[in-house]
Amino acid sequence: MATHSSSVAAAAERASSGAVLYRMATDAHTCPYGLKSKDLLERRGFDGEDRPLETREETDAFKREHGVETTPQIFIDGERIGGYEALRERLYESVEAKGATSYRPVVAIFAVALAMALAASWATFGTLLSVRAIEWFVAFGVCILAIQKLQDLESFSTMFLNYDLLAQRVVRYGYVYPFLEAAGGVLMIAGVLTWLAAPVMLLIGGIGAVSVFKAVYVDKREIKCACVSGNSRVPLGFVSLSENLAMIAMGIWMLLK
């Protein structure tokens, strides 16, 4: 092991061109960031060397020798670049800042919900455009949002308490909310028990809309929305308000039907 570890630095120094990648690849663990780094280097046309560290001892020796805490580590033209994120920065790939706001989860959820609704409409009625397609779009979106919240109910309820007016008065409401949301969405998809689903949508949508409006437009607070999960990076604002207004509209529509 000592011979190999002492050759690591020498190999990096000898790399006058191209890239050298050191990544953990043992029988028990293959580093995913090592594979991502390898793929990125290959896609960017580097004539590099892949140096898998095949045991824990080998990996630990490499870390001690280079004074690093993690692998993978990439060398380009003899210079240590760092890990996967550092490599992306070096190659001018986009790197998201930790904790940065992002609408990507919301866009993904509603894009998939729309695709599902159109597919269901086509399979049922032979057309993409139908009244049920609109209903299903809202219902599928609500169900997917509920699933996101239910993945970590504790984290969701904690973030929810930052702005929801009812949850701040009745803490347990934060734990019940995702179940009400899911139940309302499922009943909307089935088109049954509208006497129950409609009031649920009106209740949670109405309280949510008032809560978001107060927090964002009255109190001018800049906080994250719990709409997609308890670890959301989606800012509370127009998107969150639109979600609640859609539930209100759907509740009214179901009652009118």
C-alpha cells in the first residue's frame, strides 16, 4: 500500500497533459461522484487516466498524502483541481450554490402532471383536450405534491409552521395537511365523493392562499415554501399562491358539477 500511495503524487506530477482521476472503487462501494467525474472528463475530450482506489486503506493513504478529506480528486496538467464540483467549475459547467432558490421541483411536478393528464384524456376519450384533462391535471399535481410532503412529514410540518396561519394555531394541522391534500386529489381523479373532496380542497386551498398572501405580500417575508417538501428551495410566493388558488377553483368547480 505504501508503494502505491507514494506513486500517487508522482503520477500526478508526471501528468504534463490530460487528466488523472483518483476515485474510490472498492468491492463494497463505488463512488458515484467518481463515475460522474470520469464521464464528464470523457465527454469534454480529456485524454485521461482513471486510477480507481480499490481498498479503504488505499483511499485513506491517498487522502493523507494529499491532505484531502474526500475523493474523487482530479488532476489536470499536473495541477490538483479537486472533486467533482470543482471539476465542473473548472470546465465552466453550471454549479448550483448550496441553498439557492430553485423552481425546478415545481416545474418538474406540474410538467409530469400535465403529461399524465393529457395521456389519461387520450386513453379515455381519444383526445388530448377535454374537461377531464384539466381536472386530472390539477388532481395529479395535488397528489404528487402530497407525496413530496409525505416523504418527510416532520420536516414539512416544521417548514409549514413558518407561514400557515391554521398550523400556527393548531400544530397538528401541519401533519394532517398532506393526507387531506392526497385524499382530495385521489377523489378528484376518481370523480367520486365530490361532496367530501370539494370542501377539503376549499378548506386547505383557502387557508393556504390567505397564509401565503399575508406572509409574502403583507408581511414582505422572504421564506421557502413547504409545498414540495420540508427541504424545499422553492421561494414562497406566486407559485405557492397559484397552487392554492387552483385548489380553490377545483373545489368550486366540483361543487358546481
